[in-house]
Amino acid sequence: MRFTVSFEDLATSASADTFITLAALICADTAGLRARLRKLTISFADDTPQNANAAFQIKRIADVSAGTAGTAGTTIGTSSVPKVDDQSADSPASAKLAYSAEPTTYETYPLWRGEGNALGGVIREWGERDAPTIQRDQHLGLLAAPRAASALRISGTLEFEQF
């Protein structure tokens, strides 16, 4: 079963190379829950985008209850995450968007890193074996940072599946 979380017009930091969380998937502390990120799409939301670069990371918090999942402007519950497949089951993960306080205890090394330019975008797809995953009580965040001292506006989707 596949699900998608969309985010629109979220701002990066205005400080060069300072990563902040734009969107995240969060598995509840329930036995057997797990999800893997299958596709990431990123576009730049400015009507007249500047020729600016941004860096992206996918990072995990291995045990949300050992830290904090941050404070988000929008929380999407498991029953409200849109389904890509026409299935009746709810999503195994909830989502958070537009963070005002960063999550803590991200793992040291990103599961994925990428770069993009505001005149283009980023599309990244993963297979079953190389996809970033989360299990019960884990958090998978999309972080972004401008490469110059100017905030960028970003939109996109996180497509994931239960496995």
C-alpha cells in the first residue's frame, strides 16, 4: 500500500548551509509498523525563482521517545494521509509539516543527500532494497538548506509504502 504526503511553499532557513526540517513521516510506537520512502519530489515554489542551490537530506530519529519529534505547524494523522493505491487501510505513519521547533536526536549520518537548483527540481526514487526506512517509534525527516544566505520556498511530496 502506497501513501503520499504533499507539502507546499515551505521556507528553508535564510542561513547558508543551515538545515531545517521541512516534512517528516512518523511511525507510532505500535508493534509491526514500518514504512519505506519510495519517491521524493521537490520543486521550488517561487513564481520567479532565483538561480540558487539547495542541499537536501533524509535523516532518521531511531527512537522518537528518546528525544522529540519537534513542533510542526501541521500534523496529518494516519487516517488523513492520502492513499496512492485504492486500499482501505490507513497509513502506518502520520506526517508533520512546517516545523517551528526542530526535532532532536537525528542520527548522525543522513540516509540520503542531494542537491537541487531553484530553476529545476529534484526527483528521487528508491527500490525496495535501498529505500530509507522507519519502524515503530521512528521519525524520517526531509531537511533542506540553502547554499547561500537567502531563504528558498520549497514544495513537494514524500511517497512511501507500508511493508
